[in-house]
Amino acid sequence: MTSQWDESYTSLDNSDNTILVSRKSPERLRLVDAIIFDCDGVLVDVRKSYDTTIQETVAILLSRTVGEKILAEEVSRKAIYALRATGGFNNDWDTVYALLLTALGTLPSKSLEALANRSQEEVRNRPLPDCLEELDATASLIRANAQNPKESIRHLETNILSLTATIDSTGTSAVENVLGSRIGVDTIVALRQLFKYPEKDPGNSLIPTIFDEIYYGEKLLQEIVGRPARLHQTKGLIEQECLIPMPTTLSRLKSLIPSATFGLVTGRPAAAARFRLGPMMDFFDHKVSFFIPDEINAVAQNQKQDAIKRFSKPSAYPLLNVSKELLGARHILYVGDSMEDLLMCQRASLEDPRFLFAGVMSFDPELQRNMFIQQGADILIRSINDLPTVFEEVRRYN
């Protein structure tokens, strides 16, 4: 190993410190014989799919709510990444909701008071097209009490950065608590009812429905999810995704660790993973894989909310579940790119100390490098294609 990063990490790349290994970890890394991968941001580049879908969903709903055209590019990606860095926004629907609340929370007090005082009870049982009409009615109400409602988007990035400095990893609950103290609980309740959220039911709740229809597109929504598009008929942004691993990356890992088992723990449904990974899907053992949405959908409707909390990152459950199939593994490496991934691995290691974590700096390298180092990640890499180099080096390191 060559140049030093700091007293805690050694760099394997002299040029820009894109491959870092904790000085405490080489011995344990040499004993890794199971690797579990996240999918999005690790195996699949989702910057033109999921990230853009967040921007477009926020833009559509915010435009309808304030009655002014909001462009997707006006929704800051830095704001999206800041929310993810808290560890509470592995679910992109939650990210959309937090961005909407933060943007609308900057409206003039008269608009917010009018919104809070308006009864939203009928919205609960309205079909989705009527819910969009309700947004239009809300826009009329807001415009009557605000000279320039588009100001709600202008300072979104600054407001999100300020917000994320004060919240923990509890996600939308933390956002609602902070904003509720500023704009009133009644306003938060009104916005919940307006967007039919946090109900996570695509086909019924506005945010999941629009998000999924933009992401999958009309054709693939029917083929993969099994329902027709109702509000947004376009080609899906999932088709903008590309694979990150080079053809030799996984085969190099397999040759370096011949006895290793490889699996997936991901927030992507298995059908969507199979669509994008293609033949690469065969590299992963289904018995040591956990597809969070599929596990949630498999439980009874009256148990859905409990399942969401139990199975979703950063809960340790998904990793602990697959570790039961890896009783012979000496150490298990989880490869992820988010704070939720890291927290999930840390929580799993409290019950099963075999777990180690590799952080991929995929979307904001500086932010992620600082985040992963602060949390004591075992490995930091710029791309999954760097992982074989780590194992080659630790096997030479004494």
C-alpha cells in the first residue's frame, strides 16, 4: 500500500484518493468470503433515472400546487443528495415529499393559513384525477394570497441544506417535526392529505403513482409492475440507466475469492433489477438476496406499515436475514453508496460482527468521502470497478 490519506486510512491511489482502506480492516478483509451488493448507485448508474425522476415528480406536483411552471432542473440535485446523507431517505418517494414540504413551507403565511384552514377531508377517497384537480384548486388559493408563489422553489437548496443540518435519520418524521414547528401542524396535515401521503400505494397515492409512471414508463409499468399508467404516459427513465461494472469486474472478484457467495440487498424490486442487470443477475445467489419492495408487498395489507419500517433501510433486518444463509462465511462485506446503507450495515454488525462496509462514492464524491470516513467505513471506492484492486492489495499487505 502506498500513500497515506490520514491517520485512519491508507490510499491505494496516489492520484486522487479514490480508493481508501481503513487501517483497522485489512486482516478482516482478507477473510471476506461473502459480498452483498446494493444495486442502485453501485451496480446501476441511476443519476439519469431515479434522480431525474425525483426532480420531475417534484416539478409536476409543485407546478400544479402553486400554479406556476416549475422546471425539473430547478429542483436541486444537491438538495436531493443532502437529504440522502441524513440516512433517512432511502425511499425516493419520501425524498419527493420532503422537497415538496420544504418548498411549500416557504410560502407567505397567508397562503399557509388558508391552506391549513381549508378542509381536505374529501381528498382521502377521491380518485387520482380528482386529486390533481384538487391541486389546481389549491393553486388558486395560494395565488390569491401570494404575489409570486414560484419563490417557493428559488431557495429550495439553501433551505434543504439548513434543514438537513438539524434532522436525524428518521426521514420524513424529522422533516415534519422541524417544519411543523415553523408552519404549523395543521398545515402539515393539510399537505399530507393533499398529496395523499405518506400512504405508499402506487395507483392511489399521488407521489408514488407519478414517480413510478415517470420511472418505468407506460410500457414497462405494465410489464414489470403489472398496472397501467394513469397520469403520465411516457417512455420510462429506467431506460436511461446503464450498468457500472465492467465485464471483468465481477469475474475478477470471483477469481480473487473463489469460494465467495455474492448476493443483493436492494430497494429495487427483483423484476426491475432483472430488467436492468440482465444476464448479470445470474451472478448473484437468490438465497442471499433481499428485494425490499417485494418483501413489503408480500405481507398482508393491514401489516404494510409495520413491514415498511421493519424491512426498509436503514433497518438491519435485510442484512441479518441474508446472513442466516451465510453461516459458514467468516466475514461479509456489504457494498453500498448511501448513509442508509452504512447505517444498515452498522446496525447489522451489532448483532452479527462479521459485517464490513464498502462505501461507493457514486453521486457526490466529496460529500460521500467525508460521510464514510466520519462513520468509519472499512473501504471507500469511487466505483465498484475498484473493488478487485482492494482485494488484490489487502492480500499482499502485511
